[in-house]
Amino acid sequence: MDFSIPNEISEYLDTLDDFIEKKIKPLENEDDNIRFFDHRREHSRTNWDNGGLPTEEWEELLGKMRKLADEAGHLRFGLPEEYGGKNGSNLAMAIIREHLAAKGLGLHNDLQNENSIVGNFPQVLMLRDFGTVEQKDEFINGMLNGSHRISFGLTEPDHGSDATWMETNAVPETRDGVDGWLINGQKTWNTGIHKANYDMIFARTSGDNGSALGITCFLVPSSALGFEVDEFMWTFNMPTDHALISLRDVWVPNTSVLGKLDRGLELAQHFVHENRIRQAASGVGAAQYCINMSVEYAKERKPFGRALSTNQAIQFPLTELHTECEMIRNLVYKTAWQMDQMTKPEVATHLSDKVSMCNYRSNRLVCQAADQAIQVHGGIGYSRHKPFEHIYRHHRRYRITEGSEEIQIRKVAGYLFDFLKRQK
């Protein structure tokens, strides 16, 4: 067995590092853009008087970063060549995401907005695999050229982790001779809806609560009559772009159905494994950053006349975290490599529990590493002059979102105790 990182990926990391130094760091430091990354970052990024939304200046800077990355051929790395990508593998994306996160906070890989010089485009692949020819032509091209932005409306205020319990419903209705659907309900945590012109709305079209069948995905214009943004949910890590929205008698034509009628949860599950393994890799990278910074500080800081690093109370917790980083990193790499050998359905059958292991353990690890970094750094670690509180506040969300760690553990237990049967 060969555990070395493939040469083409190692060389690409060098290419990315060179791009960051030559193009991204200068942009980060010009025109006082560094204010978005120092201890004022939350205030600089947030329009407190406009629902806590991101400031226009902050989002413009992110747009410039994405444009530079796209022109250099990095932004679409993970997409197929037909969409301007490089067919980046799951292993490559995991290694890249860890590498970028291990550099710490910066315009190259910002946490709060989940923007990176190497982007993630799950909805492009959803439309590729489930969309009609017309939908692919309009929405894939639109998302890549910036004319379309699509939010994601699955979670509901009273129904979180179990999407099969869904109060949003759609019933058939014909208007002016056009067959369509009338949608009513609420969705929450609609990320990016303040800029989106469409929302992927999941609604029950048949069946009973608790059934995975009977849920359909609709491409709903955010400008549709009856589509309302009720409020933006303020979070642990601001600014927010997560909205609570209501649909009151929103009508859409049949052409708005994405994928097969009543099989919408297949779309919702389509990208979950790729997202979770990349998220896990980012967690490992951010955790390693916290550990590395703590080790360097412990060597330099000399209270009572000697370096902190001479104290076992400092050495042992960081050693434990460093060891766990190494173990989880190897599991992430192995699982990502295995994913590259399988189709999506095979991954769902044979690797779903391994992806869950990676995800929940890495999310927990980075929170522990950030907390320990705050402790090692003392008062300055608790302050916003250091990035650890920001790292903690961001990654703490992933112990809940993308499937809470309890959901991930339940998935592992399902395979371990045969509640969920693997196909042979």
C-alpha cells in the first residue's frame, strides 16, 4: 500500500501556494482589505442595520477573489472538464481543503462565507445529474457565469435533521392552461437567499410524514408572488446570510420540477458525501493550524522565567490533539481515495458510515483544538486579536449542520449493529 500523496496533487499544492502569494495576498492587503481579517473582522463584514447581512464591500472582495481564482483555472478544479474544471478527485479535494485550512484565516479560504480559491459547486452537479436539457442549459451556465444564484430550501423551522417530516406541501394546480404546482410552507437556514434569484424548495407532493418518497424538489424564483424572506437568523459567527422564508400560495409550472416527481430526497442526498468529506478535511487542517500556532507560542512565551513548552500541562493536551489529527487525516485520505473508486450509489452503500466517522470526529477535533489554543495563548487567545475564537465559532456549526454529529454517529451505529444493511 502506498500512502504518499500523488505527485500531481503535491505539485498542484505548490501551484496554489504560488497563486496565493502572488495574487491573493496582495488583494487581501490592498485598500485596507486586511480589516476583514483582523480583530475587527466581524464588524467590518457585517451590516448590522440591514438584518446582519454581509456588507457590500466584503462580498465585492470575495467576488474579486473568485474572479482571480477562476481566471487562473483554480476555482472550478473539482468540476468536470465540460464545465471548465479539472475533474478534481475526492482525494485531491480533501488534500487541498486541508492544506488551505491549515494556512489559517485569509482570503484564500475564508471560513464564514465558505469561499475558497478552489470552489465547491454541488448544485452544478445536481443539475447535471437530475436536470432537463433546458434546466442544464439555463442554470448550469447561469451559475458559472454569475447570472443565476440558487439557494437551498430543505430544512424547516419545526423539522431539522429528519427531512422526511415536512410541512411544506405542493398540490397540482393549472393556471391559464399551464399545469403546475401551488406551494405553501416555510423553510429556514436558506443560505445566500439575499443574493439568490432561485431557491431549491423541497415540498411534499404525496405520501405520509416520515416517508422518504413523496417529496419533490422545485426551482422556485425568489421573485415569485407569495415568496417572502421573513428574517435573517443571527448566528454565533456573523455576518448572516441564513434566512427564514415563507411560501404562501406560490405557483410554479411543471417545468420547475427538478428531478423525478416524489423522489426529491435523492437530490438532497446527492452531494452529501462529497461535502462531508471535504468539510472533514477542512476541520483537520484548521485543527492542525491551531496546534501549530500553540506549539510556536509555547516555545516563545516565558512566564516565571521559562518557556511554556517545558510544562507537561501544555505538552500533553497538544500532543493528544496532534495525534488525533494524524489519525483522522489518514482516515479522511483513505475514505476519499475509496470514494474515487466507486460510483455515488456504491459510496452511499459501502462508505457512508466511514464518511460519517470522518465528519463528526473532525468537527469535534477542530473545536477542541481551537479551545485548547485559546487556553495556551491565555488572555490574548481569548481576544479577537487571535483567530482561534473565530475558528471555533465557525466550525462549531458543523457539529450541527450537514447532519449533526448525533446523526453521523447514528449512521455508524446503523452499520455496526446491522440496523442498516450493506449490500454485498
